[in-house]
Amino acid sequence: MSDIKLVIFDCDGVLIDSECLSMQTWQSLLNDYGITITDTYFVSRFLGKSMQHVENQVKQDFNFELTEQVVNQFQQQLQARFESHLHASPGVLSVLDNLNVPYCLATSSSKSRTQHALACSGLTPYFKNKQFTRSMVANGKPAPDLFLLAADSMGVKPEDCLVIEDSLAGIQAARAANMHVLHYIGGSHLTAPACNDVDILDSWGVFFSQYANLRHNEMNK
């Protein structure tokens, strides 16, 4: 992939190992209202999706409305879990430190949640003025809007971008944007790839063995 000029990272489950924390929070909170969701349900229905999508999904599947009060409960509980348990994905800092092309993040999360997650995981300095969130576009993933906005804002053509995603919705969005895509499955919430026809990355430690051309040469370090 010698033509890659921009790497676009998803945030939750890619830069940060947060999806298990999100899953545990939803399971605990919904259980208080008599609703049980499995790990498989979370991955297939919630992973990589916006809060609006989650609200619609719960309404459709359980005839339960996620009111503003319930959503606020979720946000508060998740924030507490982030502050206690969140960390950057193992090895990702080394990748960010050694990339020889620009990079940014594009996430289905809100701006406030993203900023809090980056602060808790020590990633804020890496993504100043390089954050693109769901509220910035009309349509969330799996629509391509967010990735196209990121590429345009960073001044790079879509076909010259590499998207790194953990969710099927994100993979579909990257493909719809005509971008290269890599499926990261190193997060603790995933045990198997979301699809079988995409390149896989199971650890940040092997990223540059797969994409050696994206690493700074020793002379440039």
C-alpha cells in the first residue's frame, strides 16, 4: 500500500480498549430495567454504532425507550468505568509515534465522550485538532460520511486513506468511502473477525510488519 497518505483510526475498540467497558455498562444498566443482552447481541447490534442507533435498536427489540434519564445514567456509569479501567490499546502508542504519514480519528461516539476517553487513556496529545465525531455528519456509520469528512478535512483523497476499524459498520463505511480498510481484532471484546473478506490485524505489535512502508526509516527517527 505505497499510496497510503492518511491513516484514519476508529476510537473505541481500536485506539482504546473500551468496548468491553461499554458492553458491561449497557448490560448492567439494562438489567436494572429487566432487559438482558448477551455479548453477542452487543457486538452485532451496538458495536460501532451511534447512540441514536442504540436507542432505536432497543426500542425495536425490547419496546423500551432509552429516555434522557437512562442515557445520562449510561454516560455517568461509563465515565466512571473509563476513569478506573480505560487504557490505550497495547502497542498503539508505538504505532502512532512511528507513522510516517498523517493520521486522525473518526468515531461514532460523541465529542465529549471521545475527549474524555482520550484524556483517560493518555491519547489526547496525539489527536489535537484531528478528531471527527458522529455529530459532524448527517449520517453515521455504515454510511461513508464521517470518513469522507475526515479525508477532506485532512486534504487527502479517499482512495489514499487506510481506515482501521473493529466493527462491521465501520468496515462497511470505509468500503462505501472507497478507502482501504484493516480490521483490528485485538480488542478484548472481539473473539472473531466481523467478516471474512478484509485484511486482519490482531495486534499493534505486528502492524509495521504488515505495513512497513508506513513506518519512519531509522534515519528519520
